[in-house]
Amino acid sequence: MEEHLLLHEQTGSTYFLLYTAAVILLLAVLGYWYASKWNKENTSRLKKEEKAALRKKTKKMRLAAHLFLSLSIIVVIVHFAIDMGKAYNIDTLNLKAEIEVNDDQNYGAEHSDDPVEYEMKIPTSGTHSPHDIQFGFYKEKPRNELLVHNMEHGDIIIHYPKDAKPEIIEQLNYFVNFREAGAGVLAVPDENIPEGKAVVVTAWTKTMELDEYDEQKVATFIYTYINKGPEKIPAQIRRGGGTM
């Protein structure tokens, strides 16, 4: 299985246009340099015909430089438009990897401000806080009461060990950008990950434990279970989590 597939796809599509813009900008700079150089050479020592020809050539080069500069700006704008519009399209996570997912018992969805003792070390349902938290990557684990509320709204929680490899941390930072309607993704460090497991991914009443980190399986889980919680909140209300 090809490693870092999603990040490679992201890198290839994201940076090609930037490289192209850089080359076009270089051409623009060279054009301005030649136009300036030829303009300085247009002195009184030249004949009238030579001066006219040099002015014409300088004007054409300056115009070409303007066009190259404008084109490089357009390419950069297109790059950012594509990056914002398609880089985190949830459909790109539909990798159809074979995943083993446990259907957990549903312990209810009551709200309480009190601490909760859960039946599961990594709970996927049960009484929880009336507040949720924002999507994103966390360096410190939020309370389970908050995470369960997020899953109630269809969010995906990726539980990772604090000593996870840098390349895994980089990929998790990529995954937390995905959205589906009012649901998103959170990555949290968790000391309750079972021994021998690399990562645990959860949704409402769903748990996937991986012996080895597998980006395609994580992607497939997110695509399959995001926004499938019992309480769906519209995106315009939730706005990235932390609003309920």
C-alpha cells in the first residue's frame, strides 16, 4: 500500500501551480530587466532610426513583462481558489479500504454538567457535556464529556499516542481540515489507546482500532461515518464546532 497517498496528492496538486507561477514571475523579472537595460542604452549617441527601433523593442519587452506579471498573479489566485475549494473535499477520502469497525453499545445521549464515568475507556456514546468543542488538532486531550458531544453531532475523533511519529502528526493535521455539512474531525492525544494499537478512530457508537497506522483506513472511516451522529447541526450554525 502506497504510504502518504493523500499528502502526496495534496502536495502535487497544491504546489504545481505555485511552481508555474514562480517560473512566469521570473520571466516577468527578466523582461523588466531587459527593458530597463535597453532603455539605458537609448542615448543621444545613437542614430534616429536606431533610437526608434530600440524604443519599440523596449516597449514590446515591457509589455511582455506586464503580461507575465499579470499571468503569474492569476495563477497564484487560481492556486488558492483550488486549494480552498477542493483540497479538503470529503469525496477524496472515499478510498474504499477494508476496515474493521466495532458497533459499540449505545449508552444514551443525555446532557449533564457533572463528570461522567463511562463504561468504555474511549467512549463513543453516553451522557455528556451540553457543550462541544471546535474541530482540529489537539496537543492536550479534551474531556471525554466534550468529545462524546462532538460525536453526537457526527464528528470523527482520531485518538493518537503522544509519542506518535512526526509524519503521522502531519497527516492528522491534514485530516482535521475535512468537513461534511456541520460535522468535522478532531485529533486528540489519548493514553487510553489499548496496548499494541497505533491509533483509535471513533464516531458515534463506532470504533476502529489499528495495529499499525494506515492512512487509507483512517480516510475511509472518516468518509463512511462523518455526519452520521444522531443529532445533525447545519454547517451555518455549527461553524467549525464549539458553538453548542
